[in-house]
Amino acid sequence: MNQHTRIDTSPIPFIDVAAQRRRLGFAIDDAVARVLGHCQFLMGPEVFEFEQNLADFCGAKYALSCSSGTDALLLVLMAKEIGPGDAVFCPSFTFCATAEAVALVGATPVFVDVHAESFNIDAESLKQAIATAKKDGLKPRAVIPVDMFGLAADHDPVATIAEDENLFVLDDAAQGFGAAYKGRKLGTLGHATATSFFPAKPLGCYGDGGAVLTDDAELLERLKSLRVHGHGKDKYDNVHIGLTARLDTIQAAVLIEKLKIFPEEIVARDRIAKRYNAALADVAIAPNVADGFTSVWAQYTLRLKPGQRGPFADALKAKGVPTAIYYPIPLHRQVAYRKYPAAGNGLPVTDRLSDEVISLPMHAYLDDLTQDRIVAAVREALGR
């Protein structure tokens, strides 16, 4: 190398929200200005327009926006009157909100293992978790499959078990909205789907936000009530104990504009993920998308050999390449959740993954030159 050649070590954004902001330009400014003009900051017309657009996008009959992905989960569990003595099954390899909503309604989260190849719920482990719950005297009520890192879970086996056990299926698509399973977009699987519009999500707003998607009109009406304090026909005649869980109008206005470009961004994310796979599959375990599944690549996650991750992250950081670990401590080992039961065979895959996974920068605006720089740093750190 020429002694005057400098290696670029300037910091690379892990998720470049600013690049998307530049693309959208005045569309966002104008959308927010319209809200500032009519001053309907809660339940303004943009909220209902966005809900219709969201439902149309995925093919669900109904969409109900709300204040966060966590509240989306919580609202559905409340609407189904799930509570003390009830078991709700969810993977341990997920963000805490999945189990948090269960615990908040007083029900018992029962943790399930995942497949190493997809990071998603393992139906065989679900069967064992149901047996564990029954042995503990709990009533199985619901299952929450999670579409981890943007990849649709294997929903058919879960649905079969749910039908046999009379379980309500609540799909946690906080990371996966926009993905598809066997030709059906997430939002149309299960009895209801919850998603998040946290800014780092593939479809994110400029604050907190979430939504529930369903084909169940009766469920929708109860969700509408619970979203605003449990109101009845009159807002001062509350018929349920509810929440303050509205999506504010400015966030809805932002999401209307972002949803317009979302299909193009999904294509871009997939192209970028395929470039990563082609460049890195020989040095680490790269993520796999099986036939019939699609991913929106909320994260691009490699698996490394035990003991490699720390030095690897340090080496990339020295070159300006950020990494993240989702999730270093699975839920069944976290202080707040380790008292809850897990599938009878334990969760060996989850325990292993928590020591292996590491995520690289991923967003729809990651250009080839920057990606090549990331790839070079990864290969050097792994001695290849």
C-alpha cells in the first residue's frame, strides 16, 4: 500500500435515518405543516388515512394505530381478557416487549425455543411449552410468534398447534412488517398482528408508534375503545378499563409519506442482504431465507464461533464500523423474567444464539462502496 494512502475509519451509521430523510425531502415537511395548519394533533384525519393505507398495504381488513408496538401487543391481550392464570407462549429470543405485555396483564409468559437457522419460534418447543404450562396449572390462552430480524416466522405449524389447543395467535411483527409468508404479507396471519413504528424499524416514524392489524370486526371495536381509556358511546361513559394509546397525528402524517416508498426500500434491503451473504457466507454463518419466506431485514445478523464476538466487534469499531448484539441475554435469563417457566426441554438454541449473534449496519440506503468497506473489515477481523 502506498504510504500516502489513508484507510477510511470515519464512523458508519448503523441505521441511516438521515439518508431516508434526505430522500423524502419536503414531503415530510409539507405533511407535518398540514397537521400544524389544522391543529388536530390527536385523532386527526391523517390517523385514519394512514390506518386505511396500512391495511391496504398488507391486505388486512382493519388497521388500528396506537402509541407503540408494546401497546399494540398490550391492547390485543387486554381485548381478549387474558390475565392471571393464563399462559401466553412466546420465544425467549426476542425483545422484552413481547413478554412484557403478557406480564402487564397479569398472565404468565411461557418461553419457547427457536430455530437456529431462522431465529424464529420452534413449533416442537411450543408443544413442550404447552405441556409445561398445563403441568404448572396454567390455562393456555395465546401464542405470540415473533418475526425476528425482519424474517417471517414459520406460521403454519404454529397455527396448527394453536387450532388444536384453542390458542389465540398474536403475531409480533414489530421487526417483520412488510415481509411475507407463502405469498401472504404479515398482517394477515394469525388472529391479530402487532407492529411497531419505532424510528429504527424498517417502517419507522419520528417517535413512538405502533399498530394492530386484524380481520376481526368485533376485536377492532374493542381495541378502539381500549385505545382511548375504554370509552363507550360517550367519552365520559367508559365501558372498559383502557389506556391512553393513540398514535399522534404528526406521526401518522410522517408514516403516510414513508409508506409510499416502503416497497422500494424493501427491495433495496433485500439486495443489500444478498450482497452481504455473497461476500460473507464463507467466513461466518450468514442468515438464511428459506423458500416461501421473505424478510425486510430489520437486522442483518451473523453467527460467529463462541469467543469470537468481542474481539470481532472491537476490530470493526476501530475501523469505524458499528455492530450491535440482539440479544446478548435472552428473556428467560433476565432478572425480570427468569421466574417464568420455559419449555420442558429448556432453551438450548436460544442460549447458544445469545453467545453467537452480531449484527452489521443495515438500511435501504447503504451504498455499495460503504458496504464493501464493511465487508472488508469483517473479513479482516475474521482472518479471511
